[in-house]
Amino acid sequence: MAVTSAGVATPVDVHDLDYDRFLEEVHSFEFWFEAVSGYLSGLAWGHRPDLVEPARTAEERDRLVTVLCNYCVGETAALEGASGLVAIAPNRLAKVFLATQVVDEGRHLEVFHHRLRDLGVEDPESEVERRASRSLVLFRRRLLELVAGKDWEAAIFAQNVILESLEFAVFHSHAAGADPITADVLQGVIRDERRHIGFGENELGRRLATAPHIRARLGQTKKELDHLVLDSLEETSRLIGLPRDEQDRLGRLYLGSVERLGFA
Amino acid sequence: MNDPLQLEDAPVAGSETPRLRFLLDDSGFDEVPKKYRRFYRKWRGAGDVLAPNEVICPVCKVVIRSTRELRVGDRVYCMPCMSRLVVMRAEDGTLEARVAY
């Protein structure tokens, strides 16, 4: 609520905020805390505690375990990437936002690990290592190289545009056909991912507008990572049993943000 | 609910027709702080229809709502994904939001 000079509270119309005030608002721990409190309160390990585990065949369980193991690889990459990016973020708002993202990514890794335990995996760490997709492992390595090289634009592009868009698209499709517990966990993660993809796209969009010379470098980053992402997308789509047309839709969803930034 | 309430203030002489105003209520959207929740709702999929005060965020696919009828050139914010958007006319004649970096 805003307070008028007469001391009367009036509702804030979000669309009337000036841009600087809007950015201050959404890149704050205050905003993050109120947002996640809305959809995470009352959950246990990322899902409503009253949901019941469905019966599934050994093969279905095995496929789900592989998918969750690869989600853990992606979330570990994002956790390590986001925490490294805090140090090289160019301003206070980006640092604070990335600090909230680190917390989100840590939570995602935790709830996926817990889900693996729910499914009877005794040692999730070694299972993740054993089942990790080669494409995702290579993606993680490259992302961390970009972060270590302090290449802010390329690293935020790789992580918050490419990786987060991939996760957003895959989690969306998977949640639609998953068992109730996995779907609930994924829905909570998707809500967090909205902030991450939005941050990446808007941060880079603003930078490209003022420093167009970085476009060629980002185009090279995309070219380097695209096949890893698309391989991973195809592998996961097969494991979660998506029909061909849904795989195509998912590919288009993934490409949406990179196209909006001018990387068709 | 998203009810047309009344015609907005009298238009400036020679300008366009006045806009519809809308009362927004909480649609259950829980991804932003409470004071902002009425400005957003989830897209309900096939069969869902956008009201004259609504556009879809192209980044995160949430429906953005305004207290007034939207028109080309209006600026709106998508708080769930932190984007600033401008309302444009799509090829099919409907309104759509595009990201303004």
C-alpha cells in the first residue's frame, strides 16, 4: 500500500510503478520471501504432505530415477553457477537477485534428492553420478568455465537463459503427466524458474541494447551449447514418454527466449 | 472476478473513446506478494479467454491484468518473471505483450 500525504493507505497499482522502483522491488529478498511464502508454505520436501505414492512398474521407476538424477545434475550446475555469478554481478540488484536464486537452486537440488530417496534410492549422490547425461555434464563444465573466466554476459546467458529455459520447458511438460508427488515438486520449482528466466532475459536484453558488440560473443556461446541442450532435451523427453508433437512444442518453448533476444 | 466497472475519466477532446475500468480480485495466484496478486492469474489453457484488460506474458506465460482496458502502447509489468512489457497489436488483430528491455 502507498500512503498519501493525508496518511490514507491506497492500493499500489503495479503497472504505475516507474521502472527503477519496479526493479528495486522485484530484486529484493523482501519480494522473494513474500513470493515463495505464498506457494511453499505447508509443503514437506517440496510437495503437499498428504499426497500418496502411486504404484508403478520397475521400468517406470527406473526411468523416473534417471530423469530425477539428471534434474539433479542441472540443479547442481545452476547452484554452482549462480553462487559464482554473485561475485561478478555488475551491481547490487543483480547480486541480491542471484543470492535469492542460489537459495532456490539449493532447494531444488534438495527436493529432487529427497524424491530419489522416496523412490528407494539409497545413495542419491552416486546414483546421480552414475546416471548423469554426458551432455548435461559437459554443459555444467562449460558453464563453470564461463563463470570462472568472469564472463558475466556469456555465463548469465548460458545459465539463466539457456539452462533455465530448458528446465522451465521440460519441467512444465513433465509435470503435466507425472505422478502427483513429482508433479507437485515440479510445480514449486517452475514457480521459482519464472524469476530466473525473466532475470536472465531482461538482464541480457538491457545489455544488448547498450552494448550490441557482445551479440557475436553470445551467439558463439549459444552455438557451442545448443547441441548439448538439444541432446539433453531429446533424452529427457524420451524418458518421460513425451509424444513427438509435445517434444516439438517443448523445443519451441525452449527457443522462445533466445529468439526474443535475437538469437534465432 | 474481473468486472468491467465503469467508464474511465472523460477523454480529452478529440482523443480516443474512454477506456473500461476493471475491479480486480485475488484469483489465487500465489507467486507474488499478496498486495500484487490481483494483477496476475494463471492461463487456464484451451478454452480460456483474455479479457480486454489482460495480456499473456511471453516470457513466463502468466496472464497479466490491469485495472483498465489495455491499448496499444500501454506498459505493463510481469512481476512473476520481472519483465517490463509493451502492449502491441498482433498480426491476428489481438493484443499481445512484447518485452521492452
